[in-house]
Amino acid sequence: QRNNLCIGGNIGVAMNTVDFDPTIKQNQHIGPSFGLSLKYTSEKYFTTYCALYGELNYTQLGWKEDIYGADSKPLPDTYSRDISYVQLPIFARLAWGKEQKGLQFFFQAGPQFGLCLGESSKKSGTWTLNDNGKPSRPNNVYEQYDKKVEHTFDYGIAGGLGLEYNSPIGHFILEGRYYYGLGDMFSNSKKDPFARSANSTIHIKLAYLIDIKK
């Protein structure tokens, strides 16, 4: 049995794309992520340490397009959308290694919830149009440029692997994490242009926690 509680902060980068259907060719959108962290360790089962781990973060997601024309040749056009979220991931965490002084390896997974706070877009001065005055794109998908986020609540599942160094002055954590969005940011009925528009994110995070109860 354990009853250990520690809190602290985290900082990292979020490398995001949006899973559009129909597909939109993209490069990774890179934004900051930072916030508060909490870990509660409840028990040691043989060599496995079982804990709950949660965060409350500000994260900047969005997408950055890799734009080609109707003839499938690269265009000078550029477009990116920044979307700010408050995110709440809640994980079940399993760890192996040193509990007091030393290194632990851990795996954690669970649900993540987010709320959109705002958005902004960046568009190049050069904007290639077709004969109908619409953006020239290989699959004629351009409705995303004028659409604002319609569903501000985001949800999905996330999981990560990492290392935690436990020392007398606190816990130092390095983690790689993947988030798969289940909620779409745009409406997805038959009359809407996108059947899917969900976030897909790779996080690289550093965290520092101190013991509150041990």
C-alpha cells in the first residue's frame, strides 16, 4: 500500500496535425504546451508501482498546410491555423524501477479532454486561384480556410512512455506521448464538407514534481 502525493509543473512541445476527411496535405504544426502536474501513487504490486497521473495544461494545436495546386505541383501559398486549448489528461500509470533514489521507466494511458479558447490563422499574400476564383487545390478542398472551430469541446485517448528520476529534491520526468482525437472540430453531417476533423498530437514533455505526502 502507498499513499504518496506529489505536484509540480510541466513544459513541452505539441506537434499536431488534423486528421481531415477529405485529406488535406500537412506538415506538423509545432506549438507550446505547459501547465500543472499531479501524481498519486496508491500501491506497489510485486515490482510495479501503480499511480494516477493528471495534468491541467495550456496547449497550442492547429495545422500547417503543405499546399499543392490542381496540377499537383507545389505552390508558394502558405496557410496555418493556431488553436489554443485548455487540456485535462487523466492517466493510469504503471512504473518499474527505483522508488526512492534512482530511475523508473513508466507507461501511462487514459482519456484526455480539451476546451478551445480561441484561434487565429496565418495566410500568405500569394494565393493561387482557379478559373472559378477558388483556391487551386488538387482535390478541390478549400472550405477549411473560412471555417471557424464549431465544436469547442475536444476529447480523445492518449498514452505515453517515459523516464522518471527520483531524487531527494524531487521527481524529474521526461515523456513522449501520443494523443488521438475522437471529437471533430467541424460539424460532420452529410451536408458538411468534412466527415472528420480531429487532432492527432505527439507531445514531448518535461516535468518536475515535489512530494506533498509520502
